[in-house]
Amino acid sequence: MARVLSCIQPTGGVHLGNLLGALQPWVDVQSADSFHGIVDLHALTVPQDPAELREATLELVRILLAIGLDPDFCTLFVQSHVSEHAELAWLMQCTAGYGELGRMTQFKDKSAKSESFSAALFTYPALMAADILLYDADQVPVGEDQRQHLELTRDLAIRFNSRYGEDTFVVPEPVIGTVAARVMDLQNPTNKMSKSADGDNGLIFVLDDLKRVEKKLKRAVTDNEATVRFAPDTQPGVANLLSILSVATGEGPDKLAERYDQYGQLKVDTAEAVVAMLEPIQTRYRELEADPGYVRDVLDAGAEKARAVASVTLARAKENIGLLPRA
């Protein structure tokens, strides 16, 4: 069985795009050999309110458990609870080139929007590489916007192996999602659903009031054509609704399109399917919120399981690169 690693930042508020495009696939592929990390160290590349960061981390843990991750089966952990991440990140910084890091699209985009930014914003792809390589991951599910970072991880693993020993790191393969990998904004369906949008009318959070969820979907932008087709290029709004409904029901978007001759019923059915999907998640979330001791026990156990694997990889990398071991 392939070992799978998936990670997400606790930046506050999980939306429908996160759920359908990334997190639900985590549940689908979870196994005794899957690792799921909440990468809170990455969140520090920009200033954070300490109390809000801690609460966002716990909220994300509760959501992951509520959607179906089983901590008795897979490994669920918080990045900062496993110190090997930060230590291997330094070895990756020493392996990466300045030019490589400077070419990262996300760094160029984010740094262009601010006159001042932290050094960590520049070097965090090295930490991301460490996150992946620590667990000897064979496969890493990523969105298209993260493909470049995974390619850098592969390059660094190959380079380190070539210099210091072919047995050091497993070179991971990307797994790119298909249907609903990019859930679009309900009001501007040419843009990906994102927390950075100007308003929240096109954005559905997993913990949103269900009446509000229904209202947002019924007000989703479609187009002026008279037919319902799954045509993302020419009918992005309709295609977005069909993609969402497809993931919620398990039926293909093209097949679903054949059932509708008007947009109104498509919106109603999509709203009902999304509400039916979110309702049990919210119920389980509230149960977990009322049992903080259980959540902390899950994280303690997850950190130990993660460290058992990460410490072996780090020790191998340190030995191969020539660092003197403790007596």
C-alpha cells in the first residue's frame, strides 16, 4: 500500500472548496499508512494572533475528525508537535538554491503584495519539502497550485540522495484531484473559491448556518444560456454547481446535467445535497467541541505516531550528510 501524506494550514475557516477538493479525498484514502498534518508552522510566515492561531488549529482538528478521519486508523498530527519538521527544514534550506526558492510562484505573488515580508515566506518551500520527505511518502495529494512546490520537493530529494546517499529519501509522486478539485466562487465562478475573496456571498464555510448555505447556493451566478451543460469554459457557473452536486451525490457532472432543463431546480438540488452533507459534520463538530480532552488525546497520540516515523528519517538524513551523532 502506498504511503500518503496530506497537509493543511490552520488559517481559519474551512470552506466548501477545501472540503470537496482536498479534505474529503483525505477521508477516502485514509489508511494505517496515511499521515495527515496540520501545518501550523507554515501559518507563521505572516503575523498571527496567538489566541486565534491556537483556536484555528483546534477548530481544524475538530473538522477533520467530524468529516471522518479516524485517528485509530490514520495518523493525524499538528506539525509543531513534531520537532523533526523544523530540523529537517534546515537541511532542506541547505540543499535548495536561492534561485529555486525565488522562482516559486506563491512567493512572487505574495511578496509583490507587500513591501515587507518575513524570510520564512521565502524559505517555507524548504519546510514543505521536509514535511513530505520525513514520512517517506509515496504519494502527496495536491491542488494544481501546489504542483510547483512538490516538484521542488522531488528535486531536493533527488539532489540530496545523489550527494549523500540514495537511501535517504523516498521521491514522492503528486496526486492531482479531478472533479471538484477546484470549487469556484458562487458569485464569480471564474475564480476559485477562496477566503481572500472580496465578499463572502460566493463562499460557503463548513460551519456556516445551514439556512445561509442554502440561500447562497440558490443565489449562485449561472449565465444567460437556456441549456444545462457541464461546460466549464463556456458555462462556468453551471459547471461549478454540477461539480459540487457531483461530489455530493457521487454521480458524474455530465450525467447530472441531462436531468435539468432549467437552472432553478439545479440550484435547489445542489443546495439540498450540500446541506445534507454538512449537517452531520456540524453535529459531530459540536460534540467534539464539548469534549476538548478527547481532541487533545488524539493530538498527543498522533504526534507520537508521527514522530516514530519522522525521527527515523531525520536520523538517516543527519547521518548521511555527516552530522556527528550524540554519544
